[in-house]
Amino acid sequence: MPHIMELLGKTRVVVKDGKVVEVGEPEVDWCPLFAKIRGIQKITGEEAKKNMEFRIKDFGMFTDKRKLELEDFVGFGASEVMMTGLSRGLLDTTVTACDGAGTVISNNPTLVQGMGGRMSGLVETEPIDGIINGIQERGGIVLDPSTAVMDPVAGVKKAAELGYKKIAVTVAFADTAKKCRELEAELGLDLVVIAVHVTGLDREEAQALVENSDIATSCASKPVRDLVKPLAQVGTAVPLFALTQKGKELVIERAKDIKTPLLINTMALPVLPEHKQPRDLI
């Protein structure tokens, strides 16, 4: 089984044995984040392939040379927010996904950032021993080392069995978010549900995901931008939205770690300057 990731305008890229073997068509033409960080002015399949190859070469993504300790990639990404939440004791542990390992439970802030900081939409992955061992050496728990399955709901259940209560979990589908909420009620947990990889969701799916999340990334999603009623927003090009008080506290805690000056202001949200949004939103 190969590894499949959607990245850079939701382009589907297939990796096998550390090589890109298949590339789909991008669904978005321009992303402000990649324009700024990598200078990409038009997203193409070729650019997505080059970007995936860069990640493989730069930090060993989808290989047993995978670096699991990486610097902050953006100010307010999902992994950065979780890393700060763990460091400050607002979270007990996290349930996230990593290439070569699938669902991972970890309360090590550095590992959470290392796994997730450069992660795009991981669709499926297969076990890579070097990555699984690296995660375990850093105190992470791989949900199923034999299959590298991605199952956030089973991850939350396992974290609860291990005695954790304040758990952050990243989800990409409304159904997953709903099941996590059911589990939260059933097991008496205190979950922070973070919606990620939302580009291309239809309106109904986006609505259900927003209703069941504490924090949502916006990616290039038009429905998410249309439907959110944020309590806090960070960024204006590809914003991260805090949708509940719990989400807001985590995002504001993260703001304390940002080294550059910050503007904190009250206003009607969301704020979405048109020229800064990914093109075209879907």
C-alpha cells in the first residue's frame, strides 16, 4: 500500500519507497501561504510534485529518515496550538496523524509539532519502522503499528483508556467530529476538536464539522468561511478560527509564544480580505 497525501491546492500525491509515483490535478490555483513561504505563484501538479519531493529530501517525510523534531512552521497552525496547549497544561494529550505511523497519541509538545508542523492532508499511509520507533522513543503511542491506520475516534478511546481527560484531536470529516463528541459525553472527557484539511467540503459537511469543532482551519474552503461564527480568528489569508471558549483559550495561549508583534482588536468576524484568500475557494 502506498502513501497518499493531499497537499498544495488539494493535489493528490502518491509516494512509494520514498519516491513520488503519481500526481493528480490541483483544485486550487493559488495559496497565499505557499506563495509567501515557497514563492509558488501558480499551483500545478508539477509544483505539488516538487513540493512533496522537497519534503522528502528536507526532513524525510514518508521515509525512515523522518525528522520528528522540527521548528515552528507557522504561527498558528493546528500542531503549534496543540504544542503550546500541552506545554501550558491546558491539554493532557493529543490524537493526531503522522506519515508512516497513522494515528498517534502524544503528550510530548516537541513530537506533536515535529509530526504535524509540515503535514498536509494525509489520506492514507503504511507503517514505516523508523518513524514508528522514533515516535515511541519520544513517548508517543502509535494506535496500530502493524497497519498505521488513521482512526481519530479509536485514538481518543485509547487516550481515555490511558487515563487522559483533556484531549485535543484533529479531524477532517464531520462524521469523525460527531463520533468524538459522542465519545466525549459517554466517557466524561474534555475534548478539543480541531478541524483540519477542509478544502473542498460541501456546505452540509462543513456545517456539521463547524458545529462539532472547537477550532477550525479554513484552508481554501468557501463553506467554512461562510459558515463560521468565530470567537477569535488568527490570520486573514488562511485563517484559523476559534469557535468555542475552549478553542479561544488555546488560541490566545498560543499568541503568547509568538515572537513578532501582535495586534489584538475587537471586530465583527470573520475578517477575510478578498485579495489575500486562496484562489479560487471551493
